[in-house]
Amino acid sequence: MVEALLFWFLALVTLFGAVAMLLVPNPIYAAMSLVVSMIGISGLFAFLGADFIAGVQVIVYAGAVLVLFVMVLMLFDLKSETQAFSKGLLSRIFKVASVGFLLGGLIGVMVLEFSWILPVFMQSSPQWTMTGVKKMAQLLFTEYMFIFQILGVLLLVVAVGAVALARSRGGTHERA
Amino acid sequence: MKGLELFTTVTYAHFLFLSFVLFALGVLGVLLRRNLIVVMMSVELMLNAVNLTFITFAKALNQLDGQIFVFFVMTIAAAEAAVGLAIVVAIFKRFREVNIRFFQFLKG
Amino acid sequence: MLLSLIILFPLICALVMALLPDRRYLHKVALGMSVVEFLVGLVLYLKFDHNKTGLQFVEKILWIEDFGISYFLGVDGISIWLVLLTVFLQPIVVLASWSSINEKIKGYYVALFLLESAMIGSFITFDAVLFYLFWELSLVPMYFIIGLWGGERKIYATLKFFIYTMAGSIMMLVANGVMLLLAKETLGFYTTSLLDWYKIRIPFVGGEFFSPQTLLFFAYALAFAVKTPVFPFHTWLPDAHVQAPTAGSVILAGVMLKMGTYSFLRWVVPLFPEATQYWSWLFIVIGITGIIYGALMALVQNDIKKVIAYSSVSHMGYIIAGIFSLNELAMSGALYQMLNHGISTGALFLLVGMIYERTHTRDIVKYGGIAAQVPIYTVIFMIVTFSSIAVPLTNGFVGEFLILLGIYQNRPAWAAWAVAGVILGAGYMLWTVKRVFFGPAGQVVQDHGLHDLSQREILVMLPLVFLVFFMGIYPNYFLRLFEKGIIFLVENFHNYQLFSQITEGGL
Amino acid sequence: MSSELLFSLLIFAPLVGFAFNGLLGKKLGGHLYPGVIASVASFISFVASVGLFQLVSEQPEQAKYLVIHAFDWMQVGTFRLPVQFLIDPLSSIMILVITGVGTLIHIFSIGYMAEDPGIAKYFSYLNFFLFNMLILVTGDSLPLLFVGWEGVGLCSYLLIGFWYEDHEKAEAGMKAFIVNRVGDAAFLLGMFVLYSHFGTLNLLELNSLAPKEAIWNWLDPITIGTLLLFVGVTGKSAQVPLYVWLPDAMAGPTPVSALIHAATMVTAGVYMMVRLSYLYTAAPYTMIVVAAIGLLTAVLAATMGIVQWDIKKVLAYSTVSQLGYMVFACGVGAFSAAFFHLVTHAFFKALMFLGAGSVIYGMHHQQDIREMGGLNKRMPLTYWTFMIGWLSIIGLPPFSGFFSKDEIKWFALASDRGGNWIFWGLAWVGSLLTTFYMTRLMAYTFWRDKKYSADHQPHESPWVMTVPLMILAFLAATGGFLGIPHAIAQILPGHPNHWLEHWLKPVISLPTIKQGITVEYEWLLMGLSVVGSFTVAMVTRYLYLNRIDLIDRTRERFEVIHKVWVHKYYVDAFYQKYFVENLVLSSRDLWRYVDVGVIDRLVNKIADVTKELGRGFAWLQSGNMQNYAFITIIGLIIFVLFLFKG
């Protein structure tokens, strides 16, 4: 019962953040809503026993990525926006409808075609256990070592690339 | 499992469906919002939805690989955010706004 | 390792060229390197055992294990001549480029050497994937040679050449995939080795177009027909030849077209013997149509290069008709004609290039009466012309004679039409010669004081002229080896009827 | 000396001369060296052929030939083609004629071409021609014969177009080669037919494999093969319908006309038929065609010869006509007679051409006989030698032409392979026509009063030109005794037999006399010919010298016929219009409307359609990124829908 309450609470927080991000016109508020959503997701991660990931989620997303977003927003003072949503009522309806259709389709597939999974998933409610960093680390530094290294290189490249891009004067058509 | 039970017992299916909804919201953000930064935030949301699925399966199947993948996805997401924001900065410098319409200028 | 060397050496040459600074002395470096490559080819030839049928110098290294793709090289009595032709023409082409290429020399030679490597590769590989690789690779340098050093409409010509050939070879790629699956199905393992593929029996239903063997047959045939080019896929050729620089034309006519005809012989005929036999009439018709059609087109051109380009179409018609006559006479003749065409048409393009450097026009109408100004040039041009129209004691005669005799053995009535090409050939070439060399002095003579060939240019032409006569007077030197090659080719047949048809000449 | 050595001397002497003059002649300079070198080469060849002739005559009767094997030319499977030469009675005489007459003409050319800047080139071509001609007559298989066949055609092309700056001369060379190519193409096909039937192309084997019985079947491979070879003959030996190139070939230097277009090359076709006599006699239908074509050519060419004003053209048509006689003789099976006429014709026609050359030389390159006249005083040597040629060609005894021509006419009636009175009648008419136009030529050139202007005084040629004339005149006068007719032989002391027939007996098929034709007939025909020719000659001489007005009136009376003859029966015009122009025009249309208009347009159209398709789909590429994303989502939806199995 407590678990259920906790789940619903976290789920509602997450969904609220997501919907708010989608709807509020001001980008700063949208960013703030996303932070809320991220923290909710982090809670869900913890709920599922991924305590390390949950921590990383808060630190990386809420702490770093979104701060970066907000910083950019504030740097350029992008608060005032004349047009938050794309134009055309018809196309908007069409887009929403098809995303709804996609969602329905996904759920439908899950229920109808992969129903053999559902019993397993439905019967066993997750027990809260800690994974711990140790196990993660063992896996990460043995089996996934190579990918881990590659990611390191990727991050380096990205760092250089981001700096180069940000320093550029913008646009490829002319040089000042 | 009927009626109230749906709310009182939490199963893995709940997590899955929640991630579907989050993903759909992210897609809507990408499709509807005009501000590039918000679009990027929506992408982050989609990534998180996927992460949630990974973690759910990891737990359900009692394997850690899912978590490792989430770890990687986060790294990529951070990288993507950095590059994306750098592009946004570049766009802003040129157009004094970060509307998605910028990409129309890339048309050949 | 000799075969790897002969492919690798031009690549190394290209690399060396790429690293050297872009100066005029590159001409000499390129000549030296191409001569070395020629010597390597010569060593290959000298070490080649003339009394053996089958592949020699085989190199086979498994490359992609899962699909049985291997690095599989070898030469037999057929391919060795084409390799020799390639390495022989290269120094000549380089020497001919000394005066015609004055800018972007480095890039030019890099392309030329890459091209040489790719062409040789396609002649000596016996693996489908590797073959496809070399086949497509050869397009790229030629694309640049025409596109960067060509005439006014070079972009149009080079794109047409590239895309047309590419479109044809897509067919081959698809067919290669199907063959791979068939190999798994019938032989039980994945392989792309041509020798293994020869063993596949592909279901064939005569008269039914949609039987597997027929479809595969046409897929390959289309790829090679565009490259050859067979009428009616020939229209890229005049454009490409006219726009290409001299060396491009020479290599294109001399070697690249042979890739098409050689592949017909190496791939289409032995892989699909039943379909080949059943559809041979179609290809003989196409070949003969090509002979006459090419000749008629050549008759009415006013651009010298176009005349020669269309004469190539005509000559290719002989080769195709010869290959599909399916007897040893015609096949040997077709092979011989491949070498002949490489030499005499290559020489014609070289000669046209030389006069173009002097006059900057290829319009026949502006010429006339230049024989008095350039006697040596005239003599060489006449010799090559007579080779092209198959006058006995020149190489052209041997090829055409064997092909026509072979066609007659297979389909007597049609040979009469093929023989018409002999008359028309004399018609268009001699008319061109008359308009260019004879008669009262034309505009170009009045505008430019023409000077005769320089020693370098004579040096370019001499080996070709020598071969024109040598191949005409002592063809047996070459024919002996062709026989081994053709025997090797038909040994792999599972179609006994066709086998005996080719080797014994019986029908 | 061994046969191989002699033979290589025979073949290589001209080749060396060719190479020497071709490569070095110009550097040496001078107008004498090239000619001397070439003549020496030719003479060495002649000596070698005498030696070979001697060797052949020493061979035993059953195998009267020498075979010289050089190397294998082509060998593919069962098809084997050695380069092998055959010296037998037939070819031994041919090489004697070729090198003998050839040497004389070489020597003559030294004088005739002395002032030409291209003399080295000229002599190298001439030597090269000899080489090819020798290959032609000594080759022991059809392909090898074909090598020489095309080779002499090539030399003829080069020599006709020798003065290539002249548009028409270059064109004449080209015409000769291409018309010959038409025949050659048929010749190739003929070889293929025979090879498929007999499995060999060796001349001796073909003759021995030929069936002994005549095959009366149009579709028999032998008939078809021999007919196709005969088409080759009509090209090379200038028969109807491919004779058109020979009159034009007179554009070349006159000694060339003598050597190539009278004495040797044009007789190659006749030689080939004589060579394959057994094969031809096995195909009676072919023989009928051959005889008809030959006779037609003989008469038609003679009529055209009547109206020519160019001294060389008259001789050219006369050559065509005489070749017609030879071909006709082959057609009635009288191969020995054909060959006999070939030899005598080589003598007297070479003589006449060289005589004409001498006249032209003396007249400062004037070829129109209307401008000549009275040359008998000015150029006595030329006149007298020419006279012998004239006597010979009109067939008055004892000059050579009488013997050979009379033999042909005799077999026209007497041969049991199709001899009859009609053939004889036509042949007789033809020979009277010959007498007429030859006498006309004589009258205009020599007998008439002088017409040349005073400042162009004709002069007698130097001795290098007159000596060959005299030698040839001697040969033309006495050559006939090679074959004395049986009728005459019977009354002569010692009954000398027909030497040539006897000599050729081992290699060619000899004619047989029809039942019921006796020796009296031979006397009768001989008498008719001689009396006819003599009368016509005398009447013509009288008319042209004294009653020229009568001739003019006759010409006006038969204006239509005259016009047809002048226009060569419109054959040239017909070819030009219906073959050459139509071919070029329709090819141009084919190129413009089919190659460019259909095939190439189709190729470009495919490219254009692709381009248009791209342009058509380009609206999707709006640049609106959200639309792209939306399309991705639609793709995702479709993917999800695929997950539903139903």
C-alpha cells in the first residue's frame, strides 16, 4: 500500500512536470518543470532499485544539463517569445492525434500482442532492493570497458566541438 | 487484477505504461514547440522515458546491463545537450532568436 | 605474390605521385614507374607456363569468412593478355600525355595509376565481390580524368559515363547476391569464388524468361553490355570519347571496353551455359546490328573522335557476336579482336590527340590535304587505319577473319550481314582519311603551319605499329595461349552439349 | 639453289626494296637511286622466278610442284592455317610474268617518274605491290591468296591516289578500294562456305576434293561458294557489275596502270578461277553465270571504249573487255585458254599502256587523243612498238593476241561445257568492236595529221622507257607461240604441241571438245576472225583518216546510244545515287533521328525523369524540421502497427 502510494505520487509528479514543460510558453518555466519531472523519474529509478542511476539522474540531469539549459536561456534572455507553438490548428490537431495514436498503438501492442509478458510483469511487483555501486562498477569496468573508454573519447570530442561551435559567429554562408 | 487493484498494486507494467506516456509527451514537445531549447528539453524527456523502460526491464529480468545502458544513454544525452546548446548559441548569434524555423535556411 | 605486386605497384605509384609536389618532372617519374610496371607484367608473362591450362600464380586468402569472400587472384591464357595490354598501354599513354597535360599533373597521374590498378584487378580476380570492387573502382579515376581534363562538355559526358555504367553494374550486384544465396543452397556453403560458382547448376527453362538462370544471365549481361558497350547501350561512348583527354580515350577504348567483353567471356558464358546457348541468337543479332549500325554512324560524323568512337561500337559488335557464336574459332577471334582493338583504336585516338594538339580542332571539314605537311604522321595513321579496317597482314584481319568464320559456322546466313561490316568499315575509315589527309589543303593547313611528329611522338607510336604487324603476321603466338584459356573456360561447364560445341566445332 | 632460298629471294627482294625506299629513299635524295634500287629488287625477283620455273620443270610429272612451308599462321582447334607457298606450273608462269613485266615497268618508271618529287614513295609502293602480288599467286590456301588479294588492292589504292592533292585522284583510289571491298567481302563468305563444306582452304586439297561429277544445284555449297568467290573476281578483275573502279583507276601514274590495272593485279581473279578450276567445273550453274558475266563485260566494255577521248580510258575499257574474255573463257571451262590470254594480254596491254605512257610523256602530260595525231613521225619507236600491241590486240596472226583470243573464241563454240554459236557470235562481235576502237585510237594518236601546238613539240622518250617497250613488243609479238592451236600445229613441221596446255595439264582442268565439232570448224572460225578484224581495221582506218564526216554523221544519227555509252550506261550514276548517296543520307537520318533522337534521348530522358521525380518530392524537404520529425513519427506508427500480428 505504501509502495503504491509512493509510485502514484512519483508518477504524478513526473507527469505533471512533463505536461507543464510541454504547455508553459516561457522556456525558463519549462526548464523548471522538466527539473521536477527529472526528479520524479529519479525517484522512480530509486524505486526500481537503481539507486546509483537515480543519483546520477539528479546530478547529471537536474544538476548539470538543465542548469546548462537555463544558463543559455538566461544568457541570451530568451524569456520573451512571441510564438511558443507551431502554427496551424489543423496540423496541431493532426500531430496530437497521431501521437495519441502512437501511444494507443504502443499500449495496444503491449496488451494484445505481448500479453505473455504482462502476467510476469503484473504478478511480481518489484521489491525494493539496493543494487549498489559495486555491482555496477564490476560490470562497467569489465564487460563494458571498451564502450566506456569510447564514451570518454566521445565526450572529449564533444567538448572540443561544443567550444568550437559556440565560438563560431554563426551561419555558414558568410564570414565576417 | 480488477478495479481498485490497479491502483493498489504496483507492477512493472505500470512503469512501462508511464514511460510510454512520458515518451509521447516528449514527442509532442518536439512536434509542437517552436523554441529550439524547449525542443531539446523534449528530446531529453524522451530519452528519460526510454531510460525508465531500461531500468524497469533491468529490474524485472534481474540483470544489471539495463542500468549500464542507462548510464551510457545519459552520457550521450549530456554530450548531445552540450553540442545542441552550442549550436543554439551559434544560431542565436546570427538570428537573435532560437526559433526552430532556422533550419529552413539550411534548405539547399 | 606477383599478381598482388602487379595490382599494388600502381597503387604505390599513385601514392608516390600524391606525395610529390605538382611539377612538370612528374611526367618523367610517371613514365619511369609505368615502365617498371610494364616490366613486372613482362616478368609475369615470362614466368607464365604456356603449356598449362587453368589458373596460374593463384593467390587465395580468405577475407570475409562468413560469406566465403576471398582475395582470389589468378591468371590464365586469356587474362594474361589483357593484363599485358593494360601494362603495355600505360607507358604509351603516359608518354603521350607529356605535352597534352599541362595543369593538375599530379592529380592526373594519380588517377591514371589508380585506374591501371583497378583494371588489372578486374582482369585477374576470380572472386565475385573483389571483381565488383575493382569494376566499380575503375569508374572513379576515369570519372575524374574525363571530368577534370576533358573538353567543353566534360561534366555531361563524365556523368553520363559514370551513371550509365553504374546503373548497369547495379544489376550485377543484385545478381551477385542471388548467386551467393544459390551457392549456399546448392553447394551447401557461402562462397563468392568464381570457380565454385561454375559448379552451381542453376535451373533453366528454355523459352521462359522468368526462369532463374535466364534472369541472372540477363542481369550480368546488362551490366557488361553497358560497359562494352553493345548497341543500343552505346550512346555514352561517343560523348565520353569526344570529351575525354587523349589518354582517357586511349585507356577507355583500349582497356576499359575490354572489361565488358572479357567479363562476358569469363562470367556470363561459363556461369549460365544453358541460357547462353539459348539466347546466343539474340546477342549475335545485337552484335551484328552493332557492327552495321556503328559503321553507319561512323560514316556521317564530322568529328574525328566520334568517327573512331562509333568504329569502336562496330568493333565491339564483332567481339560480342564472336563470343556468342560459341565456338573456339569465334571466341579466339573475339579475344584477338579485343587486343587488336586495344592497339589499333588506342593508336587512332593517340594520333587524333597528336593532331588536335597542333590544330585544336577535330572537325573533319576543316582538315584536308595535310598529308604533304605531316608525312610520317600520315604513314602511321594509314597503317593504323588499315589495321582498323582489317587489311591482311595487320592484326585486325586475323581477329575479324576468325570471328566471321566462327559466326558462319554457327549461323551461316547471318555471317553475310556481319561481313557487310567489312565493306562499311573500309567506307568510313577511308572516307575520313580522304577528307583529312588528301585533296587540296584545308583550313587547318592554311591557319597553322603543321609540323610533323616529334621523336617522342614517334616513340609513342612505334610499339603500337610494331604490334599491328607482329600480330598480323604471326598471330599463332597469341592464339596458342587463347586455346588453353578457352579450354580452361569450357572445362568448367556442366553443359556437355555446349562444351562439345565449343571445343569440337560441331553443332 | 634450294627452292626455299630461291623463294625467299623472290618474295623478299621486293620487300627489302620497299622497306629501303620507304624508309631511306627520301633521305638519299636524287631521282635515280630509288628507281634503280627498286628495279634491281624486281630483277632479282625475276631471276629467282626463272630459277623456280626451272626447278618446277625438273619435278616429276606426277608431283609437279614445290611446297615451301614458312610457319603456322593461325591455329585454332581443328582450324589450321599454315603460311605455305606453292610453286607449280601455274604459279611459276604467273611469277615469271609478274616479275618479268614488273621489272620492265620498273625500268620504264625510272624515266617516266624522273621528275616527280615522290619518286621514292612511288617505287616503294611498286615494290610492295610486287611483294603482295607474289604472295597472291604463290599462296597455297585461299586465305593466303586473300592476303595478297587485299594487299594488291591496298597498293592499288595507294598508287591510284598517288597524287593525292588532286581531289578526284584521291577519290578514285578510295572508290577502287571500297568497290574491291564489296567483292572481298563476298570472297570471305565464299571461303567460309568452302571451309564449312570441305574442312580445308588449301587450294590443292580443294581441287582434289572437288567432286568429279558436275552438281546441278543452285543451293549446293560448292555452287554458292564458287559464286561468292566469283563476286570477289568481279571486284578484282573488274567485271560487271563491279567494273566501275577500273576506268577511274587511270588517275594513277601510267606505269601503275600498266602494271597493276592491266598486266597483273586485275588478272588475279582469273588466276584464282583457273587455280580452282576443278571446283568451278563441279558447279555448272556457276560456270553459266561466269560465262554470261564475262561475255557481257567483254561486249559492254568494248562499246564504252568506243566513245572515250582519254588515251588511258580507251585502254582501260579495253582491259575490262579483255578481262571479260578471260572470265568468259573460264566460264566455258577453257581455263588454259583464259590463262593463255592472261599471259599474252599482260604482254600486249602492258606494252600499250607503257606506249601510252610514252606518248603522254612525249606530249607533256596530254592525255586527250583529240590533241594528238601525227606522232608516228615524232615518236617512231613508241609508234612501232604500239603498232605491235595494236596488231596483237586486234588478233592478227602471228601476233600473240591472235593465238589466245582465237583459242577463247574456239572454245566459245567447241567446249562441251556450254559452248555454242551464240557465245561465239558475241565474242566475235566483241573482238570486232575491239578492233574498231583500237584502230580509232591508232588513227587519232599516230596516223592523223598533227594537232598539237607548235610550242609543245612532242619528243621521243629516253631509252629507259623505249627499251622496255621494245622488249615488251618482242614478247607481244612472239608470246603467242606458247600455245599454237592444234589446227595449225597439224600442218606445221614437227607438229609442235600446245606448250602451255601441256605445261598446265597437271594442275588445271582442261576443256574437252564437243562431239561433232571437227578441226574444220577451227579453221573456219580462225578465218572469220582474221578476215573480220582485218576488214574492220582497214575500214576504220579509212573512215577516220579520210571520211571523218561519216563518223560524225553516224554519231549524230545515233545520239541516244552515244550518250548512253558516254555515260557508261549510267551505272556509275546509279551506284552513286542509290548506294553511296542513299547510304550516307539515310545514315545521317539514322544518326539524327534514331541515335540522337531516340536512343540517346531515351537515356537522357531516364535521367531527366529521375531529376523531375526528385524535384517532385522536393516539397517534402521543406526545411521545417518539425515536419521531418512528424514523418519520423508516422514511420514509427507504421512500425508499431507491424507489431500487431493480425
